[in-house]
Amino acid sequence: MGAAGYPTALGASSTDAITLLGHDLAADVMGKVGFGELAYWLATQRRPTAGQVRVFEAVLAALADHGFTPTAIVTRLTYLSAPDSVQGALAAGLLGGGSRFLGVTEDTGIFLHEVLDAHEGPLPARDEEWDALALATVAERRASGRFVPGLGHHVHKRGDPRTPRLMEIAREEGVLGPHLELFAAIGRVHPDVLGRTLPLNGAGVCGAALADLGLPLRLLRGFALLARTAGLIGQLAEELRHPVANDVFLSVDLNNRPVEPDPYPGGAG
Amino acid sequence: MGAAGYPTALGASSTDAITLLGHDLAADVMGKVGFGELAYWLATQRRPTAGQVRVFEAVLAALADHGFTPTAIVTRLTYLSAPDSVQGALAAGLLGGGSRFLGVTEDTGIFLHEVLDAHEGPLPARDEEWDALALATVAERRASGRFVPGLGHHVHKRGDPRTPRLMEIAREEGVLGPHLELFAAIGRVHPDVLGRTLPLNGAGVCGAALADLGLPLRLLRGFALLARTAGLIGQLAEELRHPVANDVFLSVDLNNRPVEPDPYPGGAG
Amino acid sequence: MGAAGYPTALGASSTDAITLLGHDLAADVMGKVGFGELAYWLATQRRPTAGQVRVFEAVLAALADHGFTPTAIVTRLTYLSAPDSVQGALAAGLLGGGSRFLGVTEDTGIFLHEVLDAHEGPLPARDEEWDALALATVAERRASGRFVPGLGHHVHKRGDPRTPRLMEIAREEGVLGPHLELFAAIGRVHPDVLGRTLPLNGAGVCGAALADLGLPLRLLRGFALLARTAGLIGQLAEELRHPVANDVFLSVDLNNRPVEPDPYPGGAG
Amino acid sequence: MGAAGYPTALGASSTDAITLLGHDLAADVMGKVGFGELAYWLATQRRPTAGQVRVFEAVLAALADHGFTPTAIVTRLTYLSAPDSVQGALAAGLLGGGSRFLGVTEDTGIFLHEVLDAHEGPLPARDEEWDALALATVAERRASGRFVPGLGHHVHKRGDPRTPRLMEIAREEGVLGPHLELFAAIGRVHPDVLGRTLPLNGAGVCGAALADLGLPLRLLRGFALLARTAGLIGQLAEELRHPVANDVFLSVDLNNRPVEPDPYPGGAG
């Protein structure tokens, strides 16, 4: 620590007062600031507009729960094994929020941002201009053998219903910005390059929307995790009343098939 | 798994549709349901009223961030050490949400519920009746040498500003129920038994409010963790722009004082 | 921090030297101290004898891996979902090491210790005396409606092969102390009280042995977790070569059965 | 699951028997297989030689504890905050085992492996040949503006004592293979390219040794985490007897310096 101490604009308290983001917590935050709004505010230290909050909460709703995902199964199994620690069950589930599942949100937001950041001159203003940028972008990804983040879905092959809906909400609120514009354009033009039509997936559109909202790009995954925390509490609540974790465990354990060890190729020894 | 499969009322999807809690996610949830409302709904499978949501979100605001708590320091240090894993930094912070810190919320809610549950006859209707129940409750705790959960605070010795504010909000919304009534009565009568005046703390009143809202008692800690997830994202966002974790680490490491091992008393060997 | 800094007898380093437990790490620890021995030493700051190490490592072997337990499934599923974070997959698995599964080791060690601690006069010296103490202990547990920790196993109903083996090793090494003596006596006498014969389980005998070795009682669960860390790495290594996690996930997800929400009983609102 | 069930060669049990890696756990593993040996065996499904075990355990000793690292501080703070969950405190500490700290071990092992893998023709046999390969390797890294993993240390600037010691042990045991050879050669030749002499660090040499031992490259970080689990238990044991976590927490919290919010650059809204 320097002589100046550890600076923070978040929670602080004295004997008689508690402040959060420079405001009186009891008088000016509790009862006046919704939870989505507060989460946004905490992440940016900038109070969002009502429109920004609506889009942000739509993203959180889109990502909160997707049924029996690995993260949901993990939370239920961990609670089965260690019912003394709700925090452990939730933390275990969140640890599945990595590159493969929740990562799409982050990857898409960062990808779009990098394209926009590298773009020289003013950003496109009309759809045709966005389409041209998108076309060049998809072509370049293809040429370098890389996927376009946010494009494709293993279930919603004919279109992910979250995508047009989130764009609609963003448009209604006047916060449809360049990341969503570019993402939409990618959705229009990619068949010309790839030779087939893929859906713009929900995780991707959420990443684009979060980037448009001006949330920290390196923490986009964090918002997916926040949404999922609410979902995992829902999973635990359901598990308490209609348990399935023990059946899941037994379905694996009772179907184990002992095999001979398969020695890993040896080292120098 | 039985022949009937694994039942769930949470997220489900088919090729063309995604539902959550039995509703069409894109059409009926996104853009229409706030995040606090959704978290409540997921946990109870019962859609809350606007008043319930306001109290619930006030609780989440009260618990979201308390500055440089151990959980906040842990999240920042973990991110310093493993910046590749936002999920790991958040999960590590949440793991501090146990019996000592966030546990007060859960302990208070459960304690109040047990008193109410053990109460024979109709619940009190007037303040004097609540006071009588509270007096007996505090006296019994004292006689058995146990603390009263939610009573006392190491900083806000003259009163925790969150407590009257949350009661006020609950009263405004008509959801001030028996847990808050009993908690308030404990605040009024405990000096008669304990011989000194202690504040009803914010973590405790949150537990009482969550119990009044009908949220699952065994998961009360989970809501504190949900609130804290938003706070920890805020901590990470601030760490990215105004880092302190490395200074914290060095302040400990550079002040280490090597001492001789202190052998633990031996076993039978 | 006080003026005196943060004391530690564990790892320390200067520009030219690294010490661990007061010894030169490179010269006196690496190549000379086995891993089980080191773990014991770190936990007690007391170098164990060869006999103590052998018993300790036998305990770790007994607890390292039990096949497709919830913790193993959790580690595999988390790795499936977040392959970028090996630490997250291992941590998630360890979080299942709570009261229900790995907790038996800790519960048994603490239970035996409390009985011995409460025993007045010198400890028993002969089997008959141990049997008398065990009889009183089991009878008291039964009278108060509580289980005897370490007694019973859902699979090894006719006896857990780890139990006699660990006792044999402890006896060979001369470190069979009062916790194991009492545990063995419980095995002999409990049918007289309970009316049926239950096996002394492996998790329990491990707790008794760890207590006899003089390891910190409040951390007994930690040694089970250390053993399990090795097991979970084995699970991940096998998953890399012969993956099952995606099949486990699909077996749950494809068998989900959407049901109507089941509203939780409401609160005051 | 296919009709064939979930294959595993790890732990399995029936009513009367428990096997691990195809061996009878009680008769053939407990009391006969050390913990380091077992961890190696579990990870490779190939029983190591005594020499391989000695090198492996030397690596684990080198990585077990480095004093008040972020991971150690995190484990202590988490235990302070949630003393009910030893598993949570250990898991939180392990979550710091990411790219920055423990990652060096993995990065070095993988880097060396990739160089060897890309090498055409037979591997070098004499020091001069290794030096030539090392020279080309370091030059190429420099030309592409990348660091050489395992080279450099912020404290042990004149040499990390673990490095020559681990090479010596590997040589004594006849398991000094191509990864260590190449790493040693890098230590000899890099000044010619970089213009200054940097130490081969301990984390790096451990990665080289683990790669030579034939352990799974994608799990090298896991072995550092296994070592660290033992270290973190040591940290918790010391914390129980000589606590510092609360002082660390207060040293941060009491030195917090409230500042005004610093709004993040806005989005499109």
C-alpha cells in the first residue's frame, strides 16, 4: 500500500453511515435502485439510463438458466455431496462458466469490439455499409480458418429466438449501437461467404449488447455468471423440493464399466 | 433416472422455442421481467408482486458490497494470480460467504422462523404481544448462553441505517410479515434482558425480510451470494482500472516474519 | 499487521535461498522428503517418523479415488464446460468434499477424540477396558438418537476391507493409538447395543488413524481433500483420453422432463 | 451413455472388494504405494519407477509452498470468513493457480514439448547439439517478441537454487530427458541472444521435469495444484494456531480510501 491507502469508490462505512458508489445506501439506494441497475452501476461506476437497464436485464434473463446444463448438474451434485455449503454448490457451478459455454458471450463482444476498433474512418451509418464491413470481416475469418464467434447453434438451427428479441428491445430503447449493428450485418451476409445460413446465437447477441452498453469487455463473462447465479439458486431450490442429483449420480455410478488401465505413453525414465 | 426422466420447471428448449418457468423466454420474459424479479421467481417458481420485488431488491442492494471485505480482497487477489479465469475469481470470493460473514442473514431468518414455528396459538397481532414473544425469546437465548442472531454490529454500534430503512420499505409495500415484526420487537426489548442496547444489524434484517418474502430458508445465504456476485464484479471492474491487489499481496509478503516451526503436539507415534 | 509482521514457519525466500519449515528447500527437502511426508510435516510443523508416514500414506491411498462419485463427475463436467481452467475443474470437485461424503473422516476423528477427551482417569490398557468404554459410548449415542460416526456402509455391508488393513499397518508401525483402539472396540461391541452388525467403514477408520497421528482435528477433512486432489487429476487424465462427461451431460439433458412450476408457499405478501 | 456404460480404470468397488487401477486397494495399494507414487500412477495409469517417483516428489516439494503468496492469503482469508468450510478455503486458494503464478510450470513444459515435437530428425545427443537447438529456439522467440517460458525470476536473480538441484536429482535417477536437456541448454545459451543472463526458474524446471516424466501436458498445472494443496493445508494449520488473516483483512479495510466514482466510458446509450 502506498501512503495514500487503497482507493475505492464502492462500499464504505463509518459508525453512522454506509455509502455505496458515493450515495447513502439506506436513503438513496435501497428501495430506489433495482438489482439489475445496481449491478450495472457497480460495474461501470456510471448510473445507467432506464433504457440501458432494460436491455441489460433482458440479457441477464436470456442467460439465467438453460435447464440441465453442466453447470446446473454440477451445482446439484455438489449440494448433494456437501449440503452444508450453499456457497460451495454455487461456486462449483459457476466454475463451469468458462471458454466453452458462457465464453461465447465474452468472445463475441470482444471480437466485435476488435473489428470496430481496427476499422479506419467513421463507422458505417447505413445497413449497406455495415454489410460491407461484415462481409470483409467474415471473409477474413474464413480465410484464416477461424470461426465467427456468436454464429451457429447446435439446437436452434433455424434461428435463436433471443436474437431478434434482444435487438428489438435495444432498438426500442435507443441503445442499439455498433456492436449489435455489426452482429446483425454478419447475420445477413455470412451465407454469401460461408455458403450456408447459420443462426446468430443468443449468447453472442448478449455479448454484442453488453459491449454496446459500454460494460467492461474483459468482464463480459462476469455478467453471464451473474445471470447464472440466479439460475443456479433456482436449480438448488428445485433440487430441494424435487431432487434429481442422487438419481443422476447413480445413473453414472451404476453404469460404470471397469476396464484395464491404459498406460499413458512413458517419459524418459 | 426413473423412467419418467428428470423433472424441471426451469429452462427448457426445443429447436424453435425456449421457455423459462413455463413462459416463452424471448416473448414474455426478456424485456418484461427485471433481474431481481426473475431471481425471486426462479427461486420460488412463484411470480412475485411488485412490492415483493421492491423489498427483495432492497435486500440485494443492502448486501451487494461492503468495501474491502475478505471476499472482495479474495476476488481481487485471485484475479491477480489467475487473470485468465474471471469465473475463478468470482467463485473464490463467493466461497467466503460462509458462517461468519454472510451467514448472519441465513442464521437470522432461520432463527426467527423457528421461533414462529414453535409458537403455539395465533401469532401476535399487536406490538405488545410481539414484545412479549421477543422478551421470552431473548431470555431463553440468554439462559442457554447463545447469541441472538442479527443483534449487534462491530461498526454501527448506534444503529445500522439499513435496518429501519428496510422495515420502512416493507411496510410501504405491505409485506412486513411476522419475521420482521419479531425482529423489530427483539430490537425493542432486548435491553431489558441483556442490560445493554445492541443494534439490529443489516444482515439480520435482510434475513428477516427474505423469510417474510417466503423465500426458501435453506437458501437464504444464496441470496446474499447473488447480491455479492454483483458486488464482486464491481470489485473486479475497479481492480482493472485502479489495481490494489498487488499492493495488498506485497504488504503481506514483504512483512512476513520467518519464525521457527512450532511442532503440533504429537500423536501416538 | 502489528509492528512484528506476519509470522510464518512455512516457505520463505531471499535472493539466494529458499527455505521451507526452516530447512533449505533445494538441499534438504527436494529429493529427500517424500510428498506424503512433506504434507504431514507442513500440517504439523513436526517431521513424522517413517511409520507415521506409512500410515498417513495408506490413509491417502484409501481416500484418493472411489470411482464415479459426485466429486469425480463434477470435475469431469466442469472441465467439459471450461477446459481453459484445470484449477476450476479441480476446485469444483473438491467443493463436494463436505459433510456428507468426505465429512465422515472428520466426524469420526472428532467424535473419537471427544470421547477420549471426556474420559476421566487413565485410558484403557486392555481390550476389555476398551470394550467397556465403547459400549458406554455406543449406548449413549443410541440413547440420544444419534448415529455412531464411521459405522455402516451402503455397499460394503459385510465389512470394509480398508478397515482391518489400516489397523494392521498402524499396528506394524507401532502407531495404533487410542482413537483406533476405541474405533476397533466400537466395531466389536456395537451389535450388543444396536442389535445388528454394521461394518466400520473406511472413511471412519481413516479419521481415527489421522487423529492417532496427531494431525489437526479441525483439518481432518483437508487430508481427505488432499487425497482426492490426486484422484481428481486421475479422473481428468482419464477424461482426456476416454471422455464420458459429454455423455453424462446428455444423459441428463436429453431426459429432462418439463413440468409446470410448483410455486413455493408464499410469504406475507 | 452408450450401451457399454462409462468406462474407467480408476476406483471401483463391489460388496466385498475395492480396486484401484486394477489392483486390490487394501491388499496391494495401502501400505505399499506412497502418495507421490499413487498420484503419478493415477495420472498416467502407468506405475512409475522409484527414480521417477523421486523426481516427481522433488517437483512437488519445490512447488508446495512459497510463503504468503496470493493463494495462501486467499485460503487464510476465506477460512476467516467461512470457517465452516475447509473445502471452500482450499478451493479458493487453488483458484489462484492460473496463468500468472502456477501457469509457468505448464507453459514451460508445453513450450519445450512443442520445440521438441517440431524438431526434424533425431534429437540432439551432445551438449553442443542441444545448445544449437536452444540458440535457434531463443532467437526465434526473441524475433517474434515473445518471452521464453521458465526464464527469469523477480527474486532469485542470480539463480534459482531449485533448478540445478532438480537437474541433479533427475540425472541421479537416470530420468533426465530431452525437456530438461533443452531447458538446460537454454540456460547456457540465452545470454548470447538476449544480451543478459537470466536464471532458469524453479517453476519452469518443474514443468520440464514433469514433461520428461511423461505426465499429461495439458494437466501439468494440476500437479502444481496438487503440491499446493499440501501447502495450503499447512497454511490453514498455521492460521489455526498463529492467525494472521484478520490482521491482513484489517490492514486493507482500515486503509481504504474512499474516492469518487470514476465512470467507465459509456456505451451507445
